[in-house]
Amino acid sequence: MHGGVFDVEQSWREPDLSKLPGFASPENERIVSVMDELLFVFCRPEDRLLTRKAMDPAHRQYLNAIGFSFEVNAFDVEKVFQDRGRHLFRLLDEDPDPRLSAFLPAGATFEPFAAVDELASVCRRFGLNASAPPMDIVRRVNTKTYSAEMRERLGLPNIATVVRSSDQLLAVGRKVLENGAILLKDDFGVSGRGNLRVDSADTLERVAAYVAQQESRGKRTRFVMEPYLDRIGDFSCQLHIDEHGETRILSVQRLANAEFAYQQSVTPDPAFIERLRGERYFDAMHRLAAELHRDGYYGHVCVDSMLLRGGELVPIVEINARKSMSLIKHQVDAKVQDDRIQGSMRYYSLNLSDPNLAFEDVLAELEKRQVLYDPRRNGGAIPLTANTLAINRNPEQPYRGRLYVYIAASGPDQRERCDERIREVFESLSMRLVN
Amino acid sequence: MQEQIIRIIAELQKDPELTNRLNGQSSIVRDSGMESLQIVQFILQVEKEFGTEIDFDTFDMSLLDSVERFSEYVRRSAAAAL
């Protein structure tokens, strides 16, 4: 059984912590709530996937046709999205649809995207098994303070300061600002309020005042503050630690992020991997895994790393103790299994105006332009999601959608040509690209 | 004010073309490509340039449905702050 919650940090976050300024976009929240359809990539032929909203039949059929075999629920677990707090496992725990008992096979093992509080009780209710560390450990290792502490433990350069009050935020912030901008991080990196770049004293004062206001209402403060580094590249390492501490490095992906938000994962070239070997990056990952296991964690981990303009490599920026977008991309790489292919995965943020647009129209247009991936064709695009495009459908006004796409290409040139044709498809269907 | 708002968006998005593409009717969220984290930077910049303060906890996101509507809101907030 596969299923999961993508903005899981929201459920891990301690409710009495103060927040950075932030705004939740209801359209984005709805999109994130149906990203669980991406989890089909983890399914083996006999596996089942439970998605919050039933997958689009044309999309499912296409994925089956190109070799992804899985069973998925044909009914919506939730008819109308209410709020991000009511995630899939809460729905299963509190108000399960009667059809779920037949769909969730008793005795099966539930492999979630990330562990959540309700996983154990959902498994009890439906007679499923799951193997996850205690939730207090999952929470702890996913905090930004833990990532900062880990850099110290491993003897890696650590530029982070943990600030525990609005006064400290202001005092430390003023010092850091003397040398350049600040990066402030929420301890749980909750989407929409995860990171904030502060580049002036008045913005710092404004943020500190907002935090002080929350403290006066009884909130505690814990942020990680760092100088804003001049990075030239982000990358991440996916690894798996089993219950006995055995660690496997699964993949490394180069990332294109925009203002800290995930945009694209690309397979790195061999020279980049060689460079990482030369700088003993993988030794650092194994040492990190050993420490995580010593602290009681096992399961999937995605470590964010970066390269600075001066050439310095920062192995541990953030530890994400869960599956990840880059791991999803790695799973598709494994499926495509062609050494001539350099895979990439990205998302397109779109404004849609046709309330009657069907996903099969998107597939048909991609096929018409010969850019839809088919194992018999040399490369192409695999649309990985469909509900993310339609979840905000509105007959009265344009609506925001998102499309996650894997591009199988022989190199950057073919990837660019694929991307151009995908943009043509959007244009032909009156979908306006905004990212 | 609408032009100033559009300029702030274009600068944050590092896309000068947005000054031609966006107008009073454009949605600040949907048409600019800004995601949640950039919207925070946008609001902080608006506060700074117009000398107003926006309540992060009660701000009505539908005010971002058009540049015109948001400009009007900022104009009224700035006047009230005087």
C-alpha cells in the first residue's frame, strides 16, 4: 500500500511555535493535497495506491500502457477539499469511506511518503502493517535545528544560529546583516512560511515585531538563522536506512530551485558525481546516516546540499527524513532504464481558462506533437500528475493548475526541444505558463 | 500606485516583461507566477514602499485577485496609518 501527505511538515509542526510571516494560498493547498498521485512511481505490479482524489482514468490508462502497473482507488476519499489540516491519514482515521475496507487489503504493508501521527491508528483500523520510527524521533530529525546540530556533530562547517526569542532574532540578525542578507528558517520549514530572506534592518525589525506579537500571546520561538549564501547550485542525495542501520545511497539529483521552492530535478553528469566522491561527500552521507540511526531514525532520507560560488561544497543544508520529489524522479529513471537517457522532472505552473478541459486532451496534444513518452520512442515527456491540473477547476474564472512532468531526453538539447513542444501544447489548449 | 505594485512584482520575479504583461485587472497570484514565499517578500516590500502595515494573520488573500483591488486596499491602509 502506498499513500501519503506532501505538506507533511504542517502536521509535524509544534502548534505553540511562533511563525514567520506567511500566506497560505488556498489554490496551492488544494494542488498539494492531490500530489499523492505521484506515488504511483513506487508501486510494484501487485501494489495498491490510495489517493485522496481518484486518479484520472485517461492518465491511469496511459501510465499503465507505458509500464507502470498498480491498482488505485476509483473513488474520492474526500469529495470536497476542506483544509490542509485534514490530510489523508486524518480522513482515514476519523471518517473513513466504507469502500476503503475493501480497497485496503488487510495484512498489507503501508509505505507512506512520510510518517505521520495517524499512521499507526490507521494501520490498526484496517489491519495493515507499517514500519516507522516513533513520531517524536521523526519530528526531531526533520527540524532545521537538528540539521544545524548534525553539522556540528559531523565536524562540518556550521553557520547557523538557533534563535529562541524575538529579542535574540533582532540582536543576532543585526550582527549577521552587517555582512549581508539573512536567511531565516522555520524549524519545520512549513510550506508558505518555510524560509524568509531578510536583507534590511527595517525588514528584520518588522519580522521581529511580528514574532514578538505572537510571543505575547504565549507562543515559543525557534528559528534557524544563517547568512544568505551565494549559491551556484543545489543538489540532493537520496538514501535509505534500514531498521538495522544498513544504508544505501539511492541517487543524487541536481536541483533547480526558485526562491527555496522545488522546481526541477536533473540527473547529474558523471563528472559531478566524481567530484562529490573526490570531496568525500558520500562518506559524509554515510556518517550522517549512522548518526540518524543512532538517534532512532530509519527509513528514507533526502539531504539537501549546495555548491557555493567560491567552489565550496556544503554537504548538509537540510535533512528531510522522508521520501522526496527527487526520489520520485529517481524511481522514474529506474523505470525508463536507458543509459542514453538523462532524465529530468519539473513542474509547470499554469493558468487555465477552459473549465471543460479533459486530461485526455492534454495527452492527445502531447501525442500529436510526438512528445508523449512511449518506450518505443526515443525519449519524451511523461505527465506524472493530472489531478493537480484540474483540482481548482472553476467555470466562472481562470484557475491555477500544476503539471508535473518527467522528461526523458538524451541531453540538454533534446530536453529543451521537449520543453518547447510541451509549451506549444499548453498554448494550443489555452493554458498559460506562469513559472 | 498600480504601476508601482506591478514594478515591485517584476523586480521580485526578475522579469521586466511583467511590467508590460500585467495591468490593473491582472491577478497578483495567478498572473505573476509568484508562489507563497515570494508573496511574503512582495508584501514586505509593499509595506516598506508605502509605509503601511499588513496583518499577516488576517490578510484576505482574495485582495490579490487583481492589482487594482490590492492597490486600493494599500491606499486605504496607508491613509489610515497616517
